[in-house]
Amino acid sequence: MGSVRVTPRHDWCFSQTSCDRRGLVVFDEAAGLVRAHIERKFPKACGMCARVFLDLPDYIRNTRHVGQPVSYDAALGDWKPKEPVGTFAIALCRCGSSVAIDSSGMPLLTLWRLMRFARSETRRRGVTVSEFLVDIRAEVERQALAVRGDAGERAPAGEVVRVTICPR
Ligand SMILES: [Zn+2]
């Protein structure tokens, strides 16, 4: 799979603060929720050249990341937004035009769960929200390509290395 996991207790446990799973999400689950949301946005067309991205793997292969994803709600300090501004990940189509994936259409309860997780994880890891979202994006892409069994398209071995620390 290209990933190495050291798992003393639970093979799904990534967070030191959510190891009991009670209402909280763990990293892979969070990425899975994001991936499920993003997959509903396809097929999706480039607004400039009208190229259609059939699905998420097609989009991953035929666009390039531009910068880090941004959560405008987190930037505004609103971790439970009733009217979310949104979270955006910008990419470049092969035509050079930018295309975006965003959080619009995500159920509020799901968004709030993810934002609560992002808030606790960024504090625990000492990273910015955008740095955390880069990790989520990498995991979403790994999952999307793995689901299709596209072994040749996966991230190089060693790129996703995770050591699980379970507090109990
Ligand atoms: Zn295009």
C-alpha cells in the first residue's frame, strides 16, 4: 500500500485524543468523509477548456495542486459555522486554468465534525489548518487511487508513513 503503520492497539487509531471513537473522527475516517463528499462533485468540467473530469482519480491525474487548501471559516475562527464560507482546494487544469474543489454541499453536521477534528489535530500536532489539510488531501488522493486498484498511480512507498500512538 505504500504506507507503514505501527499500530500498538488499533489499526485505525491515529489520534491521541479520539482513540475511543465516541463521536469523534480519526484521521483515515476524516479523509474518508472528505473523499465521499468530493466524489459527489464528479463529473466536473473545467470552466475554461471544458475538459470533463470523470471522477476523482481522473481529476487527480490531470490537475496539479496550487498551494495549500484553505478553510476560510477556520481562518475566521469560526469552527462551527452556521453559514460556512467554505474550504477550498485549488488545482490547475492542463489548460492552465484553475479549478477548485470546495466544501459546498457538505452537511453541516459532517462539516462541524471535521472542523472539530481539524481544530484538535492542529493543536496537538502544532501545525496550521492548511498544513493539516495538505495531509488530508494526500490521504484522500491515496484512498481514491487505492479504491480503483491503480497501483501504478499511488504515492511512492514511504511518502505516507504514519506511526500510531495510542494513549491507553
Ligand atoms: Zn481546462
